[in-house]
Amino acid sequence: MLRRVLPALLVFGAALALFLVLQQGNDDQETPGAAASSSSPAAPSDEQSAEETEPTGSPSPAVELPAPTVVSREGVPASARTLTVSAADFAGPAEWSDGASIRVTDARQQVTSGRGPGERAGQPQTLFTLELVNGTGAALDLNAVVVQAVYGGDKAQASPLYDAETVDFGGSLAPGGAATAVYSFAIPADQVGNVVLSVDVDGYRFPAVFSGAVPVG
């Protein structure tokens, strides 16, 4: 009986040993793949991607655009502008075809004091004193006058400045009357030789335009 069982046990043992050897080989082959997979770099997170794509350095400076000569007014079509005006420099008046006129009576170059609300000290400032004469037969509405200034060869728009010296046009100007206002703009002192100042009184007359060198005092 023992002689019959012993060979069977030997065969079973040999088969078991062979199975264990083959199983160990399979495990060894799978392990490098797993290790390689675990060593692959992790995908970047959303936060990392956002940090890498953010632009660096200072933002580009804003580009100044030329000021429009004619102001669009709500409810007044462009075709309503029928009153023409003569071209002028800073030494003479601009005259409309209905008899109204405007001139620059004074111009001064200085720097801001920084006393007004939101005003920065030391900013270049050009002040224009304007006188408008109503030579027409009807009252002029001065509540919507728009004054703009550009300077330099690129016609950069000058920022308006407001302080205790500035006084806007306003109210109604009777026939034969005169009104005075003071407007202020940030124009560099080395650019006052090439300035365009436009005064748009209302939607029915073309703007008065003064151009050339400003005779600043």
C-alpha cells in the first residue's frame, strides 16, 4: 500500500513546486510595470495650471485716444447741426454763422497744488479762460457745453482737472450778453506748443476749434 501511495505523493509534490515557481515568475513580471506606473508624474492640478498660465510682468500702458471733435447728444440728430463756425487760433475769436462768438482770453501753465478733492500735487495744469458772447437774437442754453483738449503730434486727449479755479459754463445767456468760464486740463508744459481746444456748445452748432501754440503766461 505504501509503495503505491508514495509515487503519487511525489508526483503531487513536484507539481505543487512547479506551480509555485511559475506563480512567483508571474508576480516578478507584473511588479516592474506597477512600479513604473507609480513613478509616472502626477497630472498638474487646476491650481498649478492657473499659476503657470498667469501672465507675468507689468501690464501694458493704456493708449490715449484722440478726443472726438463733435459730441453726440441724446435726442439731437447729427443733421441738426447747421450753424457753422470759423476756424481760430488762441489769439483770435471763433465766430458762428448766427452771430455768437467765443475766444480764449487767458491761458496759464502751472502745476496742481493737490488741495482739491482727488487732486494730485505737482501735476501739469493748463488753464483756459473762455468768453462766449451771444450775438444772436435768442437766448443760448449753456448747460450742456463740452470743452475738450488734445495735444502733441499724436493728439493725445488731455484729462480735465477740477479745482477751486475751474468754472463751467451754465445757465442761459441772453442776447447781447457775455459769459466767462475757466477750464483746466493736464497738458505737459513741453506740449503747449501744439494744442487743439474744442468748445461744443449744443447740438445745433458745430464746435469752435482753437489750434496752435497756447500763449501761456
